[in-house]
Amino acid sequence: MATNKKKLSLKDKYQYLTRDMAWEPSYQSKKDIFPQEDFEGIKITDWDKWEDPFRLTMDAYWKYQAEKEKKLYAIFDAFAQNNGHQNISDARYVNALKLFLTGVSPLEYGAFQGYSRVGRQFSGAGARTACQMQAIDELRHVQTQIHAMSHYNKHFNGLHDFAHMHDRIWFLSVPKSFFDDARSAGPFEFLTAISFSFEYVLTNLLFVPFMSGAAYNGDMATVTFGFSAQSDEARHMTLGLEVIKFMLEQHEDNVPIIQHWIDKWFWRGYRLLSLVSMMMDYMLPNKVMSWKDAWEVYYEQNGGALFKDLERYGIRPPKYQDEANKGKEHISHQLWATFYQYCQATNFHTWIPSEEEMNWLSEQYPDTFDQYYRPRFEHWQALQEKGERFYNNTLPQLCQVCQVPALFTEPDDPTKLSHRSLEHEGERYHFCSDGCCDIFKYEPDKYIQAWLPVHQIYQGNCEGADVETVVTKYYHIDAGRDNFEYLGSPDHKRWQAIKGQKPDESQAAKPKNAA
Amino acid sequence: MSQLAFIVFQDNDNARYIVEAIAQDNPHAEVQHQPALIRIQAEKRLVINRATVEEKIGREWDVQEMLLDVISIGGNVDEDEDHFILEWKN
Amino acid sequence: MSVKAISDYITQPKDTVANFNGMQVVYVYWVKHLMYCSPFAFLVSPDMTLAGFFAEVLRPAIKDHPDSTRVNFMEAQWLLNGQAFSPTPEVALLAQGIDHKSMLTLTTPGLSGINGCAS
């Protein structure tokens, strides 16, 4: 008997193993089974129109994921066995990993929880399957990131308690509150926030140029987990685009709701990525690409193509896109200056860029760096050389929405903060920008509850009234080891020992005026 | 305005054959090498043909194998047994 | 707009003055001195005089800036929550309208930061 060896077509296989695994409920109403599908106002008339262009089924998913994991862990082993941390460009680089582990990895876990939840809430089987795979991917990402960085934790400070720190440290409330905002929204807003605005529109900026930078700085472990995670991301991005198109095609009433979510989540994501801007421009000793160039390629060019494609549904580019495009000249410098003056309260070190690095910044930012930012850094450098390293000993005003200190400047005037404020039900609220102020105005009840770290310290909820007590007892930062200036830090000394260099004590870590 | 479809691969042994196949089948594409990655971009449309990849790599190749080496994409995805297409339609 | 929710959405603002144990928050933004990256947030008593606030709180906060010794708070231009404001040194903060989460904007004509670059 002749056997038919012909495989099922991808399309048929996907149909059998995904859609056909679902069933119509007989003794419960759909509304009771999927109670969160309607309340946001999104109208779905036909879930069968949901497209998964990868048509990935669970059997193929496990096969490819297993192969990725084998490759990844072989490299982790090789990296650890060969003391890969000794081959990075410079130990300053590790500070970017500290920020990554405390700021980004817990978001992967948040995404795992988020997709597990919303995957349960859709009555369409295609959407449930896609969310389930993504939930598993996100769990894999947080695990592989922790494994990759556990090697660095053996050799450098500040990596020892990332989950605790994520929940408590002031600047980590920026990523934490971003994800909490998304996870506390309905399932369709969550997908628009994370799958579309974050994954499709913005994460390339973190995972592509930054990871290429990790490679260029000799960090084999990080580039490998980064790219392994990002290989899942191609699927996530596709889901992000498909979910937007699907919602827009289902009903015209969905268009204004989605436009509002795109406006909101583009701005929320842009503010979150300001942390990445300084990682790229200031924390990679070997430079690959400036933040500005990355923004041009991965937002202006790619986002331009994307939003042109979505025009046919009546969607326009995000409301504050022009402000964000202007910000590419400024935000990395503004963020680094902020962390330079507040690193008595961070789990990582900061420093003044070297002369060579400042020249690179001048070349990359010919219209802004020398005019607005170099004088600030050179002033601080001169103080540091006199043994008076500058720290700002007063806590900053935080934006009520993004929770970043209100440090951003007017789009057309980099000498002036773009501070906004308003009164709501007798209380005054402060914002970093029109973008964040708009988000508040739309849903004030959500943001009046914001857990703002500075106010929490002042209310006495953080185990102490002075910075050192809060940092040590509440944040679990090992004061004098994890925080303060890089030059003269234990990490710096250890690196000098690895490289057989003599320690230079002239610009020591804990100067006179530190808190 | 220009609308670039793009795909980014890890710079590894597998991906190099895929990149060769893409370059051959998409003469309008530009290939950029950056640390650890290869980015290919082209106006509006990029296609990966299974047949061309198999010819380059010298074995049977499943289109979904690209999931192992891809880092990022830009464009609407259309995939079947023989092709992987990225395209901006508007 | 109200929050779209699956049940009644009842919330409380987290930072009302009642939560600050008799104290209040006051912000100060020193225009064209972005070496201090953002407005300062101070925890102060509403009964503190403005003179006390200047001497004991604001002066130490800006002491590391090279322009700081040339700042005369009484001759500077002030805004309180965006409105023109004339400080009265011997009056308490709250008594002259500087209430919880107020922002004072300080402009010091002639002083424009490090090398004049607004830093």
C-alpha cells in the first residue's frame, strides 16, 4: 500500500491544531466564560477573521524553542567556563546590565503574567493560542536573563536583589508603573499597549542596537540572550500588528478607542525608553550607534512605514510623535545627567564620559551636545578632580504619570523644563510634558493613586527619612559598594585588578559632599 | 515617503545562507552588517523563497526554521510552505 | 473620563496633605539652572516662614551651583503655581498661599547657568 508522505499544509495544520481544538460552549454562556471581552467598548463581530501569519502550532513551537534554549545555554556555559566577564570592553559596561536586570527583566515576568491573563479572556481560539505562546516566551526571557546575569553577580556589585529592588527603588518605579498600568487595563488595551505600541513600535530600540552594542563590548552572554529573546519577538511583533489590524477591521467604532490607546502607549513607551537612550549613549564603552540614529532607523523610518500602512484604517501617527522626534537630540544627555547626580540612590554607578566619549557625543549630536550638555559635564568633571564629586542631595519632583523626575525640556527650548500641572478634585498634580498630562486628564482616577517614590519617602513609608537609610534598609542597596561614582568603586578596583592596572585614588568614590 | 520592509538576522552560519538567498531574490534589497547582526532592507517588499534557501544551504529547509535566527522584522507578514514575505501594502 | 472597569472603580488620591504627618511638599524650579535636573521636592512644615525656608532649605539645596552665591531670593522673580508672586519673608508658607504640592518658580535675571548654557 502506498503511504501518503505528503505533510499537511501549514494552513491546514494550523487550522486543525488551533482553531479546531476550540469548541462552542453548550451549558454556559460565552459572556460568562469571557467576562472581560466587552467592557472596553471594543466590538468583535467575527473571531475567525483573526490571522496568525506565522501559523505556528504548539508542536512546532516546542521544537524551535527547545533548539533555541540548547544553543543559548551552551553559550552561557562557555561564557562562564572561560571567565567571559574578563573579556568585556570595560567594567563600566556592567552598569548597563544592572539597570537591565532590575528594570527590564522583571517586565518580562510582568508580560508573562499579563499574557497569561488576557489569553484567558478572549473568546477567539487564535488569539488565545498566540497569547499562550507569548506568555511562555516571556517566562523564558526572564529566566534566561537571570541565568545570564547570575555570572556577573559573582563578580560585580548591584545585581544581588533585583526583584526586591524593582518593587522599591525610585527610578525602577518608571518601568514598574508602566507595566502595572498596562496590566491593570482591559485585555484589548493590554494588547495595544504591549503587543503593538511596545513590542512592535518600540522594543527594537532596546533589543536590536543595544544588543548589537553588547556584542561590540564583548558581552557574549547578553547578546545571546538578547537575540534569543528577540527571535521570539519577531513573532510578538507580528502579533502586535495583526491584533491592531484585526480590531480595526472588526468595527469602525473601534478606531477612536484604538487611536487613543496608541497615543497613550506610544508616549508611555517613549518615556520608558529614555532609560535605554542613556544606556546606549553613555553606558556602552564601545559605541555602535547613537540613540539618535537608532531612533531615526527604528522609530522614524520604521514607524513612518507602519503608520502609513495603517492610514487606510483611519489611524494617524501617535499624537506626540513630533515631540518625541525632537527629543532624540536631548533625552540621553538629560537622563545621564540625572543619574550622575542621584547615583547615591541607585544600584549602579555613573561617571563623567571620557574625553574621547565626549568627542563622540559632539560628533553624534552636533546641534546640542556642546551647546547644552558638555559644559555641565565638564563643570562636574572639574569638581570631581578637586575631590568634590557632585551629588544632588534634594529629592526630585516626579511626573505623576511616567514617574521619571520632571527633567525633560520643552520640545523647542532645551533651556526650559516642559513642566505642566493641573488641579483635580482639589489636589494639584505635576507632569513632565503635555503627553503625560494628557494621559492623566483622560483617566485621572487611575493616576491619582500613583505610588510616587519621593512622596512615599516623605510620608515615612520607606523605613527612614534620610537617603542612606532608605537606600540601605528599604532598597537593599549595599551603600558604598553598589552606589556612588564608578571611579574608585569596588567594581572599578576589581576591574583594575583583573586587567593588572594600578588603582587611581585621585577621584575616589565617596566624596565629601555625598549624602 | 519611503517605506522600508526589513528583516534582521543574527550574524551566524545559518543566517548567512538565508541572507545570500534574500540578496539573490530581492535585487533591490540593501544588506547592512552591524556587530553580531545582519540587516536587510528593501522598499516595500522582501521575500524569502524556500527553494533559493535550500539551494544555498544544501539541504531541506523549513520556512519556519527562520524563527531560530531572526531578530526583528518590519512589514506585514505572509508565510506559507514556500515563502516568507514582508510587505507594506499602503 | 472615568476609568472603564469591570466593576465600580473607587479610588483615593495617594498624596493628600493628610498623609504627610503635618508636613507638606513644596517644589522649587530654578529657571536656567538645569544642573539640578528637575524641580526640587522639599518636605517642609506649612508653618515655616518663607525666610526660614530660604535660609534653611533652599539655600543649602543650591549651594553647589557656581551661581548660588549671587542669588538674592528677595530680589529674584517668583511664580507660585504659574502666577506672579511677591514673597513675604516673615510670613509662614501656607499663610501666603504656598500650600501642599505648590511649585515655586525662581528666575534670577543675569544668572543663566554654567557658561551661560542654562545648566
